[in-house]
Amino acid sequence: MRIEVPHNTTRDKARKIVELKLKALESQYGHYANDLDHQWQGDTLHFSFKAKGFTGKGTLEITESNAIIDGKLPLIAKPFESRIRSTVEREAEEMFRA
């Protein structure tokens, strides 16, 4: 699942926004997940987690103008892909709203 959202700011500021959102998500939902891992390699954040027996992983790349989220859904989550996509798009757009 690949989602592109304009970040309307600089790469550095977009990266800081992403880091703040990650901290908020970990604080809010961290008790549902384990094996949380995320690390930056240049302007690309690599992330992975396990939640309720399922594994999720992907990347979030910050370009000059967009945040590109590319995530792998477990097979069992495929029926919910459109709902997951719309939620991620909405959250990402809100996160970068100027």
C-alpha cells in the first residue's frame, strides 16, 4: 500500500512532524503493539511492529514536497485495505496541515 501526501514544508520540518506523531502514536497505542522499531536512514524512516499477532512494516520517505508511506499489510488485513488506506491518508493530511 503506497500513499503520497504533500507535506507543505521543508524536509527537516516534515521529519520533525513525523517524529512527534510517532511519539504520540506510541504513547496512545503502544500498549497494543510490541517489537516496535523505527529508524531513519537519510530521509527514509523504516518501521516495523507486531500487534495482536500480526506484523506490519514499511517506510516513510520525505521528499522535497511529499511524504510517501509504503507499507506492507498482512494477508489477513487485505479485506480492510481501503479502510486502512483512508485512515492513513486522513491522519497524514492532518499531520501536515499548515
